[in-house]
Amino acid sequence: MSAEISDTVPPAAGGRSWPTGEQLMIGVFVAVPFLALLAAVPLAWRHGLSPVDLALAVAFYLVSGLGITVGFHRHFTHGSFKARRPLRIALALAGSLAVQGPLIIWVADHRKHHRYSDRDGDPHSPWRYGRSPRALAKGMLYAHLGWLFETEHASPCAYAPDLVRDRALMLISRRFGLLVLVSLALPALLGGALTRSWQGALTALFWAGLVRICLVHHVTWSINSICHVTGSRPFRSRDRSGNVWWLAPLSFGESWHNLHHADPTSARHGVLTGQLDAGARLIRWFERLGWAYDVRWPDRRRIARRKPDGDSPAGVSGPVRPPRG
């Protein structure tokens, strides 16, 4: 599943072709965790989860999920904040543990998505086949995971030249296959060490490895599919991005998607009263520790400009400050 990235700019800014072998690897890394998730329901019903398995699953979900949300998305794709070098490397590694593709390929595809959101050229718009119920169902499946198997993806040199120039990030991106093994092996090693048993290693591999990866996969992909079809749209954007409240806790605030597309560089997506945004809170902690700086927090005027009527939205009566804590 690792993608090789050329150091030179291609003659054209077109997409790159993924070999059939690589597509097969994508299929493996999508299907195997999903099968594990299907098996998890009867296993949990019959045997439950041990405290070790539960703790490891939650810990790795937080690390890999926030690695995608705060790292791959808000930092590397949109530059919502600047990070000190150690944090920058840590975010690249943490996001890679989510097993969603190499960093630079992920960023290039997502930047292309924002350029053409819900229009021709969008890598994963659910509206690509039309607006009828059947076409929309087909489009949602494509936006959720079908697009991963396309042979043409955004050119890193065209869409992520800043990351291509960073040797450390290039190395992490090229070693994606190794990081996939780490994402599976590390929970198993910790489970075995904490329980001092092979059974503990195997159950940790299952719950904190495969099942956790599947959950992170489908929560992330639901932002592409569900949040571009349904949800509230209090802000003006050029696409059909919407806010889906029930996805917010699992996605660490990513599903407040309407504001994100209205203001992509904002470090905080949930700006209205009651909109929990764990990703923004983590960025705030990084800022207080001095690990992050130049954070692009939204303010009342910035938000008002993105309302259809130009007025402050309900729940915003003053400057929108970073989350407390």
C-alpha cells in the first residue's frame, strides 16, 4: 500500500497510476479490519473485552484518530497551525498508524478535494453519479471507500510540493508499509507484555489493532460520504458540506464539516455553542506547551463573513476563543 513519490516535478500535473498490486493491498487493508469488526460483535457478546484490550484499543484509537484529524488534516493539509519539529514528526507517525495511506498521498488527495469539492475533479464526491436515490447511493459508496481503488490520484508534486521538499516527511511517507506493521504489532507486543501471555497478545492485536483500524477507517470515510450529503449548513460554502452532530465525538470534531469547508484553515471546526471539538482542544494544549504556534483560531468577524446573511450565527456573541483546558 506504500506509494513511491517522485522527487522531481512531473511534466504534467495529472494524477498518478497505482499498480494493480497496490490496489490489492488496499483491498486487504480495507477488508481484513472490516471482517474483524464483524467478528467483534459476537466475540464481545460471548467473552467481553479485558481491561487491557479495552485500554489499548482506546489509546490507539485516540493516537491514530487524532493523528489523522489534527496531524494529516488540520496541520499538514490546511496549515491550521505550525508545529515544532518533534511534534511535526510525531503527528506524521501518529496519522500513519491509522492505515489510510502514505502521508503525502493523503494530503495531496485531500487538497484536490477542497479545490474541486462536489464538482468535477473531486476525488470523492458522493454526487458524482447524479441526484436520484440510486445514483446518490452509488455515489455515497464511492465517496466512502470506492475512490481508494481508483488508478488516478492527485500528484504530490502538484498538490503537496511543500511536503515533498521535506526529507523526513518523505521518508515517513515512503515507509508507510512498515508503519502499517507497527500499527498492528505494537498493540500485540503491549498486550502480550501487560498480560504476560500469547493470548493477551492475540486479543490486543484483534481489538487494538484490526478492530480499531476499522473504526478509524469508517469514521474518517464517513466525513467524505455522509457529511457531503446531509447535515445542517449554517455557513456559506461552495459545496454540499454539512454538520453531522452524532459523528463529532468519534471524529474528534471533524464532522462539523460545513464550517470547515467555509473556512478550511480554521483550527477549530465546531465553533457554535455545544459543538464539541476534541481536535481543537488538543491543538490548544499543544499551543500552551509551546509545541504549536501561529494557530489560526476563528473569531466573531471571521465567522460572520461566512454566514449567508453576514450576521453572527446563533451561539456566537463575541470572539471565538480556543477551547479551555
